[in-house]
Amino acid sequence: MTPPDLDIHVEPPPGWAQIQQEPDDDGSVLLTIAPQSWAEELGLRPNLVIGLGAPTQESVRAVATQTAATLLAMGPGHRMIAWDLWHDDAGRRLLSTWPSGDALVCTTTWLRLEGDRPLSLTATVDSDRYLRVMPLISACVDSLRVQRSPSPEAKNA
């Protein structure tokens, strides 16, 4: 799914594909990719969710601060592990963890503004697979290409 004015592309890791899901209440999730096959006994299925938020007048730093506050408020055990720049001052990367049953869940969120809308890519992986899976997800994030789509009027001209 792509918003009408943006084309968003990533190269999924080998063996990964788009997974079907119900849209968010606010319609912000554009795409979720995960391993094509995943046995339930393996536990948490690693995934990458790409979302585009509502227009904002906030800076990327303010949006990242709000994202971090939301992560920390989600429940007991949520911890902010790292916060740094994503490639340059225009983006942020947040790493958080929390316990889930007998697993430690790790999320990395890459965040930047596309025009006036926050674009986020959030990877979720359990700690047992983190070192094996995150290089694949990082390569996928590095492949991100965002292009403005021509307006419908321009397409019909």
C-alpha cells in the first residue's frame, strides 16, 4: 500500500515477503514484511513495519522524542537502549527492549520526515535472533527509496 503522493520501496531480505494484516485505526501502516514461513514454535516472528504518520509541524527530534515517550509508557520493563542519528541530522534511530514471556523483544525504529509526515521503519526481533536478523533488516532499511508520485492531474495531462 502506498499513499497517493509517495512511492515507497525497500528490498526485503531473502525469503521475506509482505504479510497481510488489517490496517491500523489511523491507517498509518503502509507495509509489513516478515519471513515467508515461520513455525509457531520458533516464537516471535521477526518483522519490519513501515508507517507514515499524519502531517505535523514538529521537528524530527520532537517526533522521535514523542516516539520514545510512547515506547517507554507501553508497560513495565520497556527500556530505551539507544538513540542516535540515522545517516544524518534529518533522521533518528531508536532502540528499545521489553520482556515478553520468556523472550526479550528488541525493536529498532528508524524515523525521518517526508515532507511534513513522519516516516518510520520499525524492526521487531527477539534477542535470540537479533545478531543474525538485524544485518538483513538494516540492509533492507538502507535500500529505502521514497519518491514523490506525480499528481493525478499530471498523470492525465
